[in-house]
Amino acid sequence: SNTFTGPDDAGAFLVFDGSLDSFVDTQFLENDVTYFYKPYYSADHGTTWTPGAAVSATPRASYTDLSTDVLTLVRDRLEAGLKIEVERGVIASDLGYVQVFTAPPIAETTSFPAVTIHLESEKPAERALGEYIGGDEFDAVEFGWEETDGWLADVNLQIIGWCLNADERSALRKSLRRIILGNLGVFAADGLELVTLEQSDVDSLNGEYGVPGMFQTVNTFTCLAPVRVGGNVDAISSVISRSIDG
């Protein structure tokens, strides 16, 4: 509470003792609890103290995820596109659509063809000075200033089409390519850059998936995508400047 009795107040906690222009308190603070601060200044090494104005602050988590989750975006676009491919008669499916999983399918409970998508890797590709990735934005009505930090990530997805015969695999491989190409504008609108797709075929004829033969089209999807968090900050209200002689 704002009940300081002096620089030696036994009921207050000393957060800093020294000379500086600003201070950030990062110890023992709980979110959504208001803390009061009062500075005391001395020009004679602690003999006489002059109090400054008390201020208060309430710490809280203010960050929000502003990233583009590439796996979620690509999965949704594949699911929507494959439904169109089924409706056009390019791919046959008893379900009327093709299931897109984020884990390997179980043969006994899966209607083929099916598609799986996995995140192979995500790592920073480009870093900016101070992790600056986007301009600050101002919302005059509600939030004030929002600043963002992050990087441009190199994302690698593996997309596998699972089929029970080679002809079906060929059709599915071409469908996947069409869907990726048809969504390049959607990907660009969500911040994805340098989208690439590498395709190859893999056969499994030893029954390891519970069926006599499993024919796979293996697709590697890569792109650069913004990964960032944002938070609300106060506007700059004062600037300390010093002149340097000479």
C-alpha cells in the first residue's frame, strides 16, 4: 500500500540502491497484484533524503500468440481441397471426403485413401536486430500500443498420402500438388513465403500396415513463416537525453 514512512521503512522492501535513470522490478511479483513504489534521493551519500512521488504498477501477462501455425493452416486447406477433389470424381472415397490426420492411420479403422501431416522441423531462419519482426500497431479505442517480437521460421512438414493401389496414389499425388498450388495466395496472405513441395512415391508390400499393400505418396512441404508474440505496452511519455561536450 501507499503508506511509506521514509527511506528506512521496515514495512517496505528495498528494490534498488544506487544511481540510475530507470528501474525494472522483476523479483517476487505476482500477476494482477498492485505494487506501490516510492523513490528517495540523497545528494550527500545518505545523510539527507528527499522523497519523490509514489507510483503504482500491476504486473500481468500481456503477450498473445500472433504466429501462423503452418501445420494447422496446411491441414485445413488440404482437407477442404480434397473434399473438392472427391466431389469432382478425381478421388473415390466412401466417406465423401478424404480424412487428414496428424498421426499415422490405423488400417482397421481408417477409410482409404487418407492423408497424414506431421511437423518435421521448425527453426529460426532469419533473425532481426532485437528480435524485431513487425511494426508496432496502435489501437486508440481499446488496447493502445502493441509491439511484437519473434523471427522468421523455416518450417518443414511431411505430408503422406496413403492408398491401397498405385493408380489411386497417382491421382492423390496430383491432387495434393494442385491443392498446394491453388492455395499459394492463401498461404501468402497468412505470411508464408517461399513455399515448396517435393514429392516421391514409396511402396510397402510386406503387410506391415495390416493390408497386403500400402502405396504412399510422400510430400515435403517447406516454407518461411512468421513466428511471433505480441503484447500491449504503454506509449513513451518521456525521453532522457544528455549532451556530450566536445
